[in-house]
Amino acid sequence: MRRVRHADVVVIGAGPAGLAAASAAAERGRSVLLVDQGLRPGGQIWRHRDEQALPSAARRLMARARNAGVKLVSGCRLVDAGSPNELVIDFRGRIDRHQTDAVIIATGARERFIPFPGWTLPGVTGIGGLQALLKGGLPVADTRIVLAGSGPLLLSVAAAVAQAGGRVQLVGEQAGAAALRRFAIRVLRDPAKLRQAISYRWACRSAPFRTDTWAVRAHGDGRLQSVEVSERGHLRSIRCDWLGIGSGLVPNTDLGQLLQCQVEHGAIAVDALQATSVAGVWAVGECTGVKGDEAATIEGEIAGRAAAGDAAGAGSTALQAARDSGRRFGRLLEETFAPRPEVLALATPDTILCRCEDVPMRSVDPGWTPRQAKLWARVGMGVCQGAVCGPSCTALFGWSANTVRPPLGNPSCGEWKSGLDSAD
Amino acid sequence: MARTADVTVIGAGLVGAATAVGLAEAGLSVDLYDAEFPGSGSTGAAMGHLITMDDTPAQLALTAYSCQRWRVLAPSLPEACEIDYCGTLWLASHPEELVGVRDRITAFAAHGVRAEVMEERRVREQEPNVCPGLAGAFWVPDDGVCYPPAVARALVDRAAALGAAVHSGERVTAIAPHEIHLANGSRRPAGAIVVAAGVHSPELIPGLPVVPRKGHLVITDRQPGLVRSQLIEFGYLHSAHALGSASVACNIQPRRTGQLLIGSSRELVGFDGRINRVLLNAMLERAAKFVPAVNSTRVLRTWTGFRPATPDKLPLIGRWPSLPDLWIATGHEGLGITLAPGTADLIVAGITGRPAPIDPSPYAPDRTMPTMTTAVA
């Protein structure tokens, strides 16, 4: 039988933003439940097997949450919410209902893929996905790896690959040299970001890094064998065992959409105190716009205070200034690493757009609405419910965010049913 | 000035689309309007059964005729329409549900539809995942399923190929004698007008006895072979029949993709499309009672849709007296997919003056009907 429980504040996602939010609320005397899909807290950015190996900021934040009395439940996820006060949570196969006064959404971001010929071949993976595989112990020693994508994640994954003994053949950044210089100037003003960038570049120093470079076609008979890249206007083929791709990160807005929160430009819309358009619901970190872990931590701090009733603390000048600075950095990220027209034009009529349902580009008319593409061509109708092809379609066709229908995350029918209200 | 089409069809759901094809095939010029895109309304939310039903003799006559028409249509439709003749297995929990079934078999046979009683052992052979202990089943092998929005799209393409002018994304807001008014403020001349706007038809014809009857559907991940035929409990008949209270029944379809489509619920709540989690729970309990393995399938999503319901459970097909040359094709409740080709034939016969393939009088929109006391705004 299901159980109904109560927490003053429920935070969804234990990345930097969620950890900070949960800690700030708990330090103000609220009972806080922190629900996280991962086996350990930290989110994608601080995914780890050994906490001691994490950056000090991460270790401090995890210790803070523990000391504040945050109740962390790992390997769990929210599957449905009839209202923001009634959350249905899957506790590793057991469904519980949680009543709460405040929800803080900290669901992070996911990778965006712009389809190109061969991108669905085994051996081609997201840059972030590759990083997760590495942290999970994927052996890459002496394998040949090409990374071709966009954004700061490229360099950090290249460093991780090099440290794991992989041979990085090329790090291709699709953004242009001029845009990257502007970005670098901003990073120069930020000692922490600069130190990080230098350490990543040092770790993968033997790998060539090229701007204006992207994957044009992946080749292989059943599995990736080589990739053709456009490197500063010249095509060349590189033999490789793994190809990491991805055109930056996009906010995970599903939970916000399920709770009827307003979404603008693909991110959950929030005010100065991180409140969404729905009373009792806050959103923090990358799900409100991608801007990095430092800014996410600030936003978590603000929302945690606000959700605990400390509006003055949440509105403090220092926090607000730091938040605004983070947002500006986020906008710069978005401008610098936006997919370029040549990349958006790579797919051919045969290229798969929706891999769950095997829908090729030729089955879709850019003039359609997203709903028309779903009903007529099954785009986004599969297991991932548009999590992958939704951002592709937005970039390619300008379509608005995918509609979200419950439940989230494909629970079994029996599990989900047990979380629904019954008439008796 | 643009030419005035012989017939303006409002609504490119499956009923409107099939009607447009029929009119164009009869040599008439056709304007077809849809507020969003073909198949975007109730058609896009529907399960897509092709099913013979015998709640009344008139329902049996029209479903049987329309199913025959589907048989003719099916081979010419694209693969994406996913037409599978998987049959319907009506599951009986209690022996009394099978009382009178011999008369039903005879009535079906009179319309050329095969049907038989299946004892429990054979039910379990055909559907190993159905729960044990049933009283038996009523088996209708010629029933099928389709993917309705793809059919609507294919039929609209066919109508266009026959010369129909398709106005997708143009909402008709009012009708007048030989004229329609559009949401953008413009007016277009019309010859005969066919209102096939489903649940939205009363917005064009105030007083039309049609109300939205909401339903929930759930689609699962791919589980090929878990269910082979369309499984419906006998209790569905009671659920579909009573217009007043909310009800649920087990209704499980195997889809071409291997997914299960699970219904059904019925409630009168106006156009409130939000998910009713109490009713949804009851609906899934019902499905799991008959097929326990449903519990282990993974749910991809849930949605709601609105059936255009009438007080006497029969559609409104034929002339409507409020305007000259005004025709109605709506009110099919949960049978709009099955009944689309048959409805189209009746409308085409009415407009062209040709003999109707079956007696159209039981579906005349101005027939005497009980008042819709349970209707809500």
C-alpha cells in the first residue's frame, strides 16, 4: 500500500542547485526531502564514485546538506503530481505520496543533439553521456576518441578521457574563433573558471583543439569506425572508436511543465527570488537556463531561503548580484555556443530525427506544429517522450517545447497506479 | 472572386475527411476546413477501433455497414494507418453476461458479421495473459484497429488529389445561409454546408444535442504479443450506454508497434481536459483485473479526449432544418472512427439525391430524442 508523507519543502534534484536549496531551507528549520535520481548526490556535474575525489566546493556543499538535516533519498524520482502539494515519488520501486508546502525544481539540463548522418551509430554518444560512462568505469585506455560538439563541457570531457588513458584524436568546437575569444575574455575575469579551464586544457594537452570544427558524418558497419569532420572549412576523415557529440545543454523543463509553470525560451521562468509562475513552486539551476554550477548554487541558496519564508535573506544584495552575474554568463554561453547554420543543415532526408520511433527527417515538414509531427509522424512519441528529439526540433524548426503528459519517466503501470488517488 | 464550391465541409476529423472524399468522388467540388490540421481533434485522441456494436438495431446496421466499407478502403491506405484486423474479444466475468448472446450472433449474421461464443479454455489459448476464471467471451474476428490521425491525413490527401480545396488551420466561427465566417474575420460563400466539427459542432449550430464526453487513454511501452486481440469487458456496454455518471471499463488494444493502448473512461465535465486521477486509477485497475500483466508494462503517457455524445447514443447524420442546404455529420460518441465511411456515404447520398445504402432515418438529426438532462455546459 502506498504511504502519504509530509515534508515542508521537497527539492527535486541533488545537483549543486538542489543541494544548496535543500541546505538553505533546512538551516531555517524546515523539514526537507531531497529527491535524486542518481545513486549519489551531486547531479551530472559532480557524478562520482568517491566523494573525496570531488572538488572542494562539492564536498563542502554535501557536508552542509548532511549537517543541516536534509533527508536525501537517492535512486528515486518524481513520477507524477496532481498538484504542487501532492507529489508521487518512486522510491526504488515503491510509490509514496508526499504532501508538501513548497517544491523546488532543480532538475538540471540535458544534452542537445543536432542530427547528422550516422549520429545514431553505436559508438557515437553524447559528450556528457561519455563522461558519465567514464565515471562509471568504461575502459578507454588506448582507444581512439574524437570529441566534436560545443561548449565548456568539451574540454572537461577531453580532460577526463585523457586522464583515463584514452587517445583524444581531436577536440572540435563548432563555435567560431572570434566568438570563442569573446568568451575567453569573460573567463579571464573569473579566476575560478580560468583555473578550471587551464587545468582541463593541461590534462588533455596532447589533443588538438580546433574551433570552427564539427562532425559531418559518422561511418561504420554496425558500429562507429570513423568520422568525417569539417575542420575550418576542410573535410577530413579520422578513424576512431568513440565519437562524443552534443550541441550544448538545454534546460530540463518537464517537471515545471507538469506543474503548469510558465516556460519561456525553453527554460522555466522565474522571478528574482527564483519563484515560478505557480505559487509554492521555485526553480533553480540549469532548468531555468544553463549557466554553470557556481551560478546554480547561488540560485539554490536564494530559493531555499525564499521557500523557508526568509524573503529578506533571499533578496540580499550580494546574492542578487551574484545571481545576475550568473545569468549574464548564461546568456554569453548561449550566444557563444549556439548551433551554427552549417551544423543545422547537416541532416539528409534519411537521417534519423526521432530515434525512439525511427523517424527520418524526410517524414517531417518543418511547417508543421509539434503536435502535428507527433500525430502524423510519431516524432517524440517513444520511450523518451521527446527528451532527445524535442530540443533538436526546436533548434532545427523553431518548434516550441514538447508538451509533457504524465507520468514522468515511464514508471510501470502498477507502480504509477498505486500513486493515483482512489475513490475509496 | 473565387468559385463557390458545391459543398463546404467543416471539420477534417475522420468523419469530415471521409465525407470530403465521398463528395469529391461523386464529382462535386469541395472546400474542406479544419481549425487546426486534419485529425487534430477527437480523431487524434481516439483509440481507433473498427468495431461492430449492437446497442440498438440502428447502431448495428450502421457499424456493420461502415465496417464493410472499411474493408474496401483499407488496402488503399498507407502503412502508417496501421490497420490490423485483430478481432474483438468481449470478456465475460459472469455467465449472465453471456445470456442472450445467441440472439446477438444471429443479429450479427444478418448483417454478414461473423461472431461466436468462446469458452474459457479457448479464450486462454488465444490470450494467455487474460486472467483465469472468466465465464467465456464473445468473439468478433472481423473487427480491427487503425491509427486514426494517419487515416485522416491520407483521406484529406485523397480529397485534395480529387480537387478538394483544403483549408488547414482556418477556424470556421459561424455559418449563415450559403456563407461561412472565419476566425480571421473573412467570409466565404458556400453552397451546401456539412458540419462535421465533432464536439465543437454546437458552437456553429446552437441547440444541437451534442456534448463532449471525456475519455482517458494510456499508452505503454512495446510489449509485442502480450495481447493479440482487442480486449473489451462486457461491462463496457453499460459504461458506454449510461450517459449520466462517470464510468470506466477494461478496453485494451494491441498496436502495430507492440504497444498497448488502454482505455476507457467516460465522464461529462465539459471541456475540462485535465487528468482525473481517481477515474484513471479505476480505469487502470479494470485493465489490470482482466490482464494482470498490464501492471508490469511501462507507461509512456496519458491523455484525454472528447467524444461527441448525443442523448440516444446514435449519431446525427443528415439535413438540419435551421438553414437551407445545411447537413450534419457528428455525434458519433466513441464510434466516429468506425462510422466515418458509412456516415460519408449517407451524407453523399443525401446531397446528391442518390439512394442511401442503408435506411438513414434512425440517424436523422431532427429525430425525437430524450432531452439531455445530464448535459453540462
